[in-house]
Amino acid sequence: MIMYPIPMLSLYVINIDFEAGKAYAISNYPYLSNIYVPKSCNTILVNYTMYAYMISGIIEISIIYLIGILLFVKIHRKLAEVKHSLSTNTLNARKQYVRALIIQASVPLIFIVLPITGIMFTVVIGMSNAEGK
């Protein structure tokens, strides 16, 4: 699990250019250049490495969510196999368990995964426009 963020972090670190960020601020916003603070969030270069960074993020989020869905399907199938040998109380508990899993998977999907993936995808698609091409 500790290895998970390494691809995105390495692409992110490669893509930071503090001097280019400061030069951009001075050339485009000279009246704000004296208060400009070069930090990693505002010095990212718009190039192919940035595309790779965003696509990497989309792929990682999608893979993690797909693994969760596959595990849910496996658990659901296993519980369906033993359904005939379960008591009524156990079947009711199983139904509650399945509902809880669906809700626990849907809430982050709706409120976190889809918006972040959509924003990242929009950034990847709109990067050529941001450069003025």
C-alpha cells in the first residue's frame, strides 16, 4: 500500500517548475508579482508530463474502485451459494449487509470519485486550450 502513490508523486515532482511559475506571474500579472509565493500547486507545467499525471490519477482511482466492485461481487456470489443453508435471521442480516455495502460504495463514488475524475478529465482535455493553442 505504501507503493500506491509513487507513480503519481513522481510525475508530480517532475512537473513542478518554480522559476517558470514566477516568470509567468511576473509577465502576466505584474501588479501581483510582489505577493506571488511559488508553491507546488501554482507552478505546475502544462506539458505531456501533466497529461501523464492526470491520466495516471484517473487510472489509479478507477482501478481502486474496480477492485472494490470485484470484491463486492465475489462476496455476493459466495453468500448466494450458501443461501439455501442459512436461517431466516442470517438471510436478513445478509440483505442488510449487501445494502450497507452498496451504500458505502455509492456515496464515495457519487461525491468523491466521479467529481475528482471528472475534474481531472476536464483538465486533461482542456489543457491545450489553457496554453492558448
